Amino acid sequence: MSIQERDKKHLWHPLTQHKLHPEAIAITKAKDCMLYDENGNEYIDAIASWYTCMYGHCNEFITNRVHQQMQQLDQVVFSGFTHEPAVKLSEELIKILPKNQNKLFFSDNGSTCVEIGIKMALQYHFNKGDKRNTLIAFEDGFHGDTFGAMSVSSLSVYNGPFEDFFLDVKRIPTPNGHNHHAVLEMLADIVKTNKVAGFVYEPLVQGAAAMKMHDATGLDLILQFCKEHDIITVADEVMTGFGKTGKHFASLHMNTKPDIMCLSKALTAGLLPMAITSCSQHIYDGFYSDDISKGLFHGHTYSANPLACSAALAGLELLQSSKIQDNIKCIIASHQEFGNHIKTHPKVKSTRQTGVVFALDLNVEMSRYGNLRDKLFSFFMKHGVFLRPLGNTIYIQAPYIIAKEQLEKVYQVIEDALEIV
Ligand SMILES: *Cc1c(COP(=O)(O)O)cnc(C)c1O
């Protein structure tokens, strides 16, 4: 029996209505930019498996490092113990994070690092005797699938059963270059009638909202407003971190730095699950006390797993290499060229790009998980490219090591797909 058939017996997949989508493609091997399935088909991974393996699949530089670490120290409790990979990772990561970031708190995935960011913001005020119970977030944000992260997200079509249990969140539109004044007025109104603890946001690019992009100047104004009102700013860089926007972090495009940052996905180069919530000394000091209850009583069994830390360290080294930095520049230029070429196509409504993230909107109405979306997905896969359209948006976020010919093929398949919509 094929893996695909055996899968159906016991497995329940994420984000899947199994009655409508019973088939999962069985991948048996991955290398560099390619995925290989059990039927001998191969696909260019043009979204880097949800923007994680940016240095390519099964990258030997990274797998060798993890293999070495595996023979030295596999796992140990991180409460009361520490180890070289975590310490080294803190030293290396702090060097490239925005200057105000000074402490790292480990967890396992994007949702949990946001959850921790939210808890830090709430408890920071609580510890000062200033209990605040409202959060601010952008419309159309996505921050993960645990309760706190779901609450600040607003792609809520599928959140119906849980909404009654959400945190108190007020929403503001993303800055579009024309609405700065209106957004600041909304913020002023919100703080008049609410005690706001924090602002949780995806800086510059909202990934799951189909790569919706916004304006850095406007975001800077919002961050300044937050600073003036002692509202803790929590930048969710789970998607935008590690080079996606052309800089190491999207937050480096703004003058006002976030108090807290959430990192995962490309953090471990797609090899192992791990996440980090980083914060400024100022936030950390809000928990530092003779009173034990003022500490952050949150922890995960696999916090700072040494293998995941060693994968992250190898990834950081690659990110800062001149080869990867040059590749990033080439991909940016190449996307610009493709954007200019495709934007006049009658089936294309608009194109947009921030760093290596490229997106185009089709000139048709379609639902996020509807028929046309399925048709496009099948077309891409049939032609050997893994792309995952979101609503009427097709986006590319390929590994940094993608070859020129592979990228050309991705563009061509997208252009060909426009004929079937
Ligand atoms: C993917 C993502 C998350 C959630 O991460 P998981 O590891 O899937 O829980 C949170 N925020 C952003 C911006 C993301 O892209």
C-alpha cells in the first residue's frame, strides 16, 4: 500500500477538512530546493515549506552541525540548567537583533513564542501594580493557533467555536500611506477607554493574510504612539525574520524598536522546531524581583533543546555569509523584473514585493480554500512547482539558494497558470 493510502487510516492533518481533501501527497525525500514524492514526481519548493528552510532542504552544513551536537548533548531541562548551544545562540542572535533586544526566552513554535510575548506584556504591567487587560492588533493579522495567538489574529473565519473565550483585543487598520492620521486617532480613542497592555503586530508583511504589505513610516508612528503610552510593542517576526525583508529583521526598517520580538520558522533553518521570544532589558527588569511570583512562570519541556539551538547557530552563520546575502539581492532584483513583466497581464490585479517576498493578486474573486484555489494548486504541482495560493493571491518565498533556472521555472508556471483562471 502507498504511504498516501496508509496515511488515511490514522492521521488527522492540520488545516484540513478531510471529507473535502482526503489525499495527502507523500514526500519521501527533500534536497536543496526540491521535494520528491513517492510516485517519482519532483517539485520546486517555492514557499520554502512555509518559509522555514531558507538555506535549502537537508543542507549538509546544518545537518553536520546537528549531528555533532547529537553525539555530545541531546536534551536537558532548561530550568536550572544551561548549555553551550543556547549560550552561544544568545550571543550570536543578540548581535544581529535590533540594538535594544537583550534577553531571550525559548519555546517550541511560532504560536507559543507569541503566547509568551503576550504574557510578558500583560505581566509586565501587572507586576507594576498597573493591571491592564486590553491588547491592540492589526486587522487581518495572523499570530498562530493557540488561544492567545488566535485572539490577536483576525483571520477568524475558522475561529467560530472559540471566539467567546478570546482575550480583549481592539483592532486597527494597517498603515497604507494615506491613513496615518486616522489610525493615530483610533489609537487615541482606544487608550481613552481601555487599559492597553500591548500591541501585537507583524511588521511590514502579514504572511497568512496573503502577504499583505504595509508602510514602514506609518508603522513607526504607531510604535512611537505605543512608546508614549507605555504600551508594550510585540513584533511577530515569525515569518519576516532572518532576511525575508532584505534586512535580517523587518523591525530594522523602523526607527522605533519593538520591546519584544517573536522568532521561529527560519530560526532553525527548517530542521527542527524551536522559537524564541526576545525582549529589551527594560521588560526583563519588570520581572526581576525578590518576590518569586513576579518571575515569568512559563516553560516548555523542550525549551532551548541543544539540537535545535545548534541548527539555529548554523543557520545564523549561513544567513550572514556573503553568498546568502548576495543571493538575497539577486532574488530581490529578479522578483522586481518579474513583477514589472507580469503586472500588466489582464488576469493580474496587482503585484507587491518586500524583500524576497513576492505576491500577485488575481483579477478574480475566489475563496481562501475554494475550488479555483484547488485548481491552481493542482496546476502548479502538475508542473513541478509547490506553490500554495491564498485566496486570489499567489506568492513566492523560495529558499535563498534557489538557482536562477529554478526561479525562472516558478515564474513561467505562474504565468502559464494565469491562462486557466
Ligand atoms: C506561522 C506563523 C505563526 C505561527 O507559527 P507556528 O509555528 O505555525 O505555530 C505566528 N506568526 C506568524 C507571523 C507566522 O507566520
